[in-house]
Amino acid sequence: MNELYHLLVRTDREQQLYNQARRLAERFVQRAAHDDEQATFPFADFADLKEAGFLSLTVPTEYGGQGASLYELVLVQETIAQGSGATALAFGWHASILMRLFLLRRWPESVLTHLAKEVVCRHALINSAHSERTTGSPARGGKPETTAVFRHGRWVLRGRKTFASLAPALDYVLISATMEDGRVGEFLVPMSASGIRIEPTWNTLGMRATRSDDLVLEEVEVDQEALVETLGEANEAAPAQGWLLHVPACYLGIAIAARNEALRFAQTYQPNTLPHPIALTPEVQRKIAEMEWRLTHARHFLYVVADLWDRYPEKRMAMKEELATAKLVATNTALEVVDWAMRIVGGQSLFADNPLQRHYRDVRAGLHNPPADDLTLQWLAKRALSHNPPAP
């Protein structure tokens, strides 16, 4: 087993999931450069994920899924990200949404049962599309300009959504829209619905293969039952969003891939000025150590937080700051580790055929996934001040 995992894989089930994910990552890495260069969705990777049964990873066992814990999701996500960061991030949105839906169980049971059957039996893919250009990240409270009007017994949706990861492969999408009474509803929309189309706007520096294109909704009619949830006060009272740890796990996986590439290079590159590979020089060993302590710190913090979430459901409501801090530490650490890896490899890391330049571009995206660092810092400061009032 990879030495980075021997302490973190604790059970036979986790060992099995790790082994499966490791085999998938070995396939993904063969395609990652092509998908990145062409900005094409990794359909072959998702065919492998379907065959491995991973699309139902976070569907509860009573619905036919694997019932993965948060710890197990983090383990799988970090591992497959070493093969392709874009594939892992896209998969993570699907897996985390399913974890959220079945944990909170706010939807009608009939809808949850149908969705589980679609995922387990038909390998359906789902993601949410809440972001809009004018509102920015939904985490900041912007009200969607996408509208939902109830007409002749059906909902009619109009609007445009951005950052719709998995767009070319989705079977279902969750759309947030403002209804006529001013409330915000969440609608489960099949991608086969008339009037919904993908506009290929995804021309980015990193995470190119996620194909997070725009979704345009033009008079999209859905059944009355498509309104699965009304967002607002109930949403604010939800447990902290542990399922979002798939995000930091992905970026740490990318950082591990960069670390591994730097180690391979250092152990095999021997300039004619040295009688041995550069890995034996004190300066390169110092740089390796800089990667190692950062990864050790960030990874153990991430896995401990995931374990706390799994072990103590009654404490989840108070875990918002811990979850957000785990993401802040992991994503910023990933940036630093990739930078150290590129310093070890030197100028060769900048060549287009070197995987480090892809890791460098992909890992930047972590700063822009929720929650943003500034929100995390605000939450931490407010918690500290509320728990330590000034002395009278």
C-alpha cells in the first residue's frame, strides 16, 4: 500500500474501497492529459466509475447503494483525484448531493426512492445548478434570477445557470428558482426536459474536463412534483455540510499526484554534475520534507474531521467551522505542495507534456469552491468572539 495511506485505512471495507479507487486512478491518469488539453468531458472515466458501482457509493444500503460514510467518501475522492482531479471533482458533486439528500431526507419518500433506483440501476448522474452570473456563489445568499411560474398544473422555469459541472453527462439537475411568492424553490429537472440546453461556455485555465458549462432554461415545463424543496429558514437550520469535504479531498489528491511526480523525478534525474540522482542532495531532501509535513498535517486534519462527523451525529450542528477550516487548510496546502513539487522538478515542470503544469492549474480551482476562505475566516472570528465575551 502507498505509505501515505497505511495509517488512514482502518478497516477491511476501507481497504477494499481504496484498492478499487486506486485501480480506477491508474486508468484515469492515462486519459487525464488528453481530456485537459481538449477540454472534453471524461466519459470513459465515468464509464469505469459506473462499472465499479461507485455512482451509488453514498446511496444508503436500504436503497441498494453502498452507504459510504463521509470518511470513506474522502478516502475514495482523494485517491481517484490522483488519477484525474477533474474527474474526481465532478464525481464528488454527484456523490455529495446524494449523501446530502439521504441524510436530510427532506424530499418526499417516493421521490428519494425513485432517484435511488435511477442511480443504482441505471447509473444516473445528478448535480445541482444554483450559481448565476449576477448572484455569484449561492453560499453568499444571492437570490436566483431564474424564475419558476406555476401554470396549468405545471412549473415553468426560465433562466440561466453557471458552473454546471458534469453538464454533458447529467441525467438530472437540481435547479434553484425564485417562485411568484418570493420563496426560492429547488426543482428536480430531468435533462431530457424540453427547453433545457447546454451552452458550452467552459473555457478555463484549470479543471477543464469538468465541463462546468452554462445551463439555459427556456420555458422548461416540469410536473408539480418537481418542486422537491423550498429553501430558506429550514435550509439554514440544517446540519453543517459535511458532504462538502469531497472538495478538499479532491485537491489533496491532486497535491499527492504532484508530490509523487516530484519524487519520481528526484529519484531518477541525475545531471552530469552529480554522481547520484538529485534526491540525495540536502536541498532537494529539504524540499521533499516541506511537501511531506504539509501533506501530513492537512490530511490528518481532514480525516479526523470526517471521522468526527461519522462518529458523533449529535455534534454535526456545531461542526461548521471545523468543516470549513479543513477545506481552507487542505486547499491552501495543496497549492503549497504543488509549488514545492515544481521547485524540485524545476523548469521541466513548465512543459506542456509534464503533468505538474496540469496539477498547478487544477489545484487553483480549490480556492473558488465553497466555502471561500474569507467566509471561513469570518466564521472562525465570530465563533471565537462569541465564546469569549469581554470581562465585565
